[in-house]
Amino acid sequence: MTNLQTIPAPAPNGTTFAQWFLSHYQHGDSDSRTSAIRAAVASGYGRWIAPDDGNMSRRPATHQHEITVLDITAVGACAEEAVRNWFKVANIIIPQPVELNPDPNTMLEIRRFALCEIASRFNVAPQVAA
């Protein structure tokens, strides 16, 4: 079972806990993602309401699994679908962390693009090093 008690706060590398959680678990298999969501709920980061928990007063209005973790809600006809839907929604809502040490080649391409943009605005030929 996933243990969220070991996660430092704030998460490593200046990311938020939500960014860390998403990046750490989004590419896992179905069992590890379900385990991570259940551990987050057990650790107080959200709730999971199952339609068949035996308590009619807690039964969701949708009669589906309803997961809310880190203020992101998703539903599904079964537990696996609800978890899959949660990660889909989380990928849209949670901003991706900014890379603090970008690849030097990427930085060179950005500089070249910027120089060409500036040159075109002033109608001069760009002076780009190879």
C-alpha cells in the first residue's frame, strides 16, 4: 500500500504536493494509482464515496464511485474508472511544474527564435550563431 506519510511538505524541488502526487503516480498501473488515491483519502487529502458502502445516507446521488482528492472530483461506474477519470481531470487542472534547469539545446532554440522575432520586428537580418 502507498504511504503518503513519507511525503515531505512542501514536495521536493519546489513543486506543490498536487504536482508531486500527479507526477509520481499518473503513469503507474491501475492498482498503484488506485492504491495512491486510497492512501490520499486515508491520509485526509480527500474522500471516496462508493455506491455500495451499505449506508444509504452516504450513497452518492450519481450511484457511482465519487472521488475527491486535492479538491479535484471525478466519478466512475467502478473504482478503476473513477480513479482513471480522476487522473484525467487532475492532468488538466494541476499546472505542470516549471523546469528550473532546462536543457541547453532547448535554451539555444529559444534564443534563436527570440532573435529572429526581434529582427523581423525591426526589419533587420538576425545575427544567429550556429
